Amino acid sequence: MGAYGAIAAAMMSTAVPWAQERQSGWLRQLRTTPLPGWWTIVVKLISSLLLVLPSLLLVCLAAVLTQGVRLPAGEWLSVVLLLWLGVVPFAALGLIIGSLLAGDTAQSVAMISMFGLAILGGLWFPVEIMPEAMRNVAQVLPSFSYADIGWHIVAGAAPPLSDVVTIIAWGVALCVTAVFAYRRALARA
């Protein structure tokens, strides 16, 4: 649930506001400052991270208060920290959507993308019950690796290196794409 909430918070806190800022001319105004364009994206990613943290903390608090979940302090810290940092690919995807689409359309596409990543990544039901083709798709998606990191930590195990590499690879690829989408959006403005 923490992974799902974090993905939703990251994508929705970037896609829609970014599209609205682009449409209102705010991003064009930022271009007149001495800040490089990539810095604008970094700041937006950081602000998205700040908005994700409360959703993660609230899910953890609900787990303790309503479900009686008990973990050592180090595991709580690890799960929150890794899920918090691992949300970067989803925030970057939101920036891509916001750079390419109008505000209303960006919201719809971000929601559909979020639901698709959640369903195909095994956040709504276990990947093990999916047909083999869907399992193969799930295991290359960042949503599966992201949630799998949390599942391993909660089970008392270290996250698989493959999950960490998958999140980093998706993060780098989507951040680079977000920069190009931002530049394209500015060129059209």
C-alpha cells in the first residue's frame, strides 16, 4: 500500500501541476532566469519527493495502528527511505506526461498510467497468479521492482540487487526523457 500511495502521489504531484505551469506560461518565465533547464526538473523532482513522504509515513502509521505490524526500527527506516528514494522514476514519468500533454489530459493519462503500473506491477494482486506473459511484463516494470524492494525489507531480507538496478535504470531513463520532453515543451511555447 505504501508503494501504491507513493506512486500515486509522485505521478499526480508532477504531471498535472507541470502541465498547468507549462500552459500558464510559468515554465517560459523560468527560462528567463539563469537556472539551467535541468535544474528546474531537479527541483520539481525534489518537491515531488517531499509530497510523497507523508503518504509513506501515513501508510506505515496505519499499518502499526490498525494492523498491528511490528518491525525493528531499522527495517521501518529502510522501507521508508528506499521507497521514498525509489519513487523518482514515477515522478519523472509524471514530468514527461506534464510536458507533453495539456492539464486535463495529463491528469487522465497520469491516472491511467498509475493504475496500469500498479496492476501490471503486482500492487493490486500477486504477480504469481498472473499468466506467464503478464509475469514477464511485470518483472521489467519499475512498479514491480519498487514494491518488491518493500516486500523484501518487510520480510526481513535485503532487496534483490536486480530490483535496485531496475529502479535506477528506469529512473535514469525517465529523468533523461523528462529533460528532453521539457526542452520540447519549451521549444513549442
